[in-house]
Amino acid sequence: MAAALSRRMTAMPTLTAADWQDYALLDSGQGRKLERFGPATLIRPEAQATWQPALPRAQWDAAHAIFTASSQNGGRWQQRQPLPPRWPMAYGALRFWVQASQSRQVGLFPENAAHWDWIAAQVRRAHQPLRVLNLFGYTGLATLMAAQAGAHVTHVDAAKKAVLWARDNQALSGLHDRPIRWVVEDALTYLRREARRGMRYHGIVLDPPAFGRGPGGEVWSFDRLFGELCNGCRAVLADEARFIVATVYTQGVAPASLAAALADIVRGQAGPVESGELATRERSAGRLLRNAIYARWQAL
């Protein structure tokens, strides 16, 4: 059994999103990273960047805003040049809004574009409409990419603000006529209800945080509940499923462990499980910044 599982799981090279036009990691160093989001350049903390920046200080000083972390309130943005409340960006035919929000996040994780393209490819190669479930869907870019490719998507996030943001992205992308169901709910609660209803999905997208709270005060902890989440996904995965992809930012989780969890979800279905890291390559010195680990399965 262990040998069969080992043969099924494949370690993959680090994935980078190479097709960005509106985003770039310009430089990094001294615990920070300098990024371009459309017309705006932002500085955010980056614990991995223990080296020295490659670009001159003047280019860092020209950034529009810098996020300074704080143990009291998480941190705040300091604007050096005026920024609009939000501004549009694009990835291929996708259009979406970004903003310097109260946290250090801006509405997208650029490294995930490597998965967006893969998800769209899985939907298109099925040659039939797929039912896709996106859990912890955030601002909906994976959802919109799947819908753009022809899937019927259910998007679930516990934060109403994130779902409203995702719907704004849908309108900006001109995808208002696509079959997307927007759900504000705790992911585990939703999975349990779907299992009782007998609902099944051909594709599942997972992007669970380390910690979070549902709209009803439900507490999400990756360390405590990820196994239960995987059981819930197995219960709603269709017999003729096509794909599943998980991205994890929680520290201390190994790609092989995540791959084993996915292999258990798709137990009995043919197809390889691959795993590795998502990373972003600098424009300045070509260094790779590790962003997350991933595992994904596709049907044969």
C-alpha cells in the first residue's frame, strides 16, 4: 500500500508564475520585498529575504507605500505617494481590483497564477461543464478563472467583505453571466451540509489559512482541522472527478505531507498527485522567494 502511494506521488520543481504583465517582484532584502502591482510599487515584510537588496536605495525610496508590521495591531500602511482606494489589474483576460488594505494583503497572491492557469486547463480538457468548489476563495481569482474556462463554480469564504470583493472582480472581468454561486460560510460547515445533500464536485480548490474565524464565530485552525477538511472534501468529490489543488502557507508543513493528504482524498481514482513549492523570482537578482507549498491531482 505504501509503495503504491509512493509511486503515485511525484515531487515537482518549484512553480513560478511566469506570465505576469501587471505584477513584478522588483527586489527584496533586509526582511522586505519591493513589488509592483499595476502602476503602484509597494514594500511589504518578507521574513525570508535575509540578504541585501540588489537595487539602489533610491528605487526603494520611490515606492508609493510601505507596510510596517506591529505587534499591537498587526501593522499599518504609510503612503509616500497618494494611492487611490483601489485600482485595477489584469492577468490575461482576467480583471480585478487591488488595494492597500488594513492587513498587509492587497487582494491577490501573485504566485497562485501558476494554479489559475492549471485550473483553467483542467476545466477545458474535460470538454464538458464541471462543478468546481473553491473553499477559502478570498477575492475569487481562481473562481473567475475556472468560470471563464466554462466551469460552474461554488465560491465559499467566511468573510463577507472578501466575497463582495470577489463579486466586484466578477463584474470588472465582464463575467456577470457565468454560473457562479457566492457563499459566505465556514468551509467545514458548508462541506458537511453538501455531503448530507448528496452534492458532488468534479474539481476542488483549497487555500486554507493557518487560522481564521467563520461568520458565526467558528474557529478555523489548520493544525487542528485540516484532516477534517480533507475528510469533508472526500465526501463531496465526484466519482468522475477531474482535479483537486491545495495551497498551504502554514509554516512547518512539508509538500510530501500535503501530497499524502490529497492522495487520501482521491483514493480509488486514477491519476498522479504532484507536490512542491510556489515561489516568485526577483527581477533584480533572479533570487527565488518561497511563498507556499502545494499539492495537486488530476485525473488520467
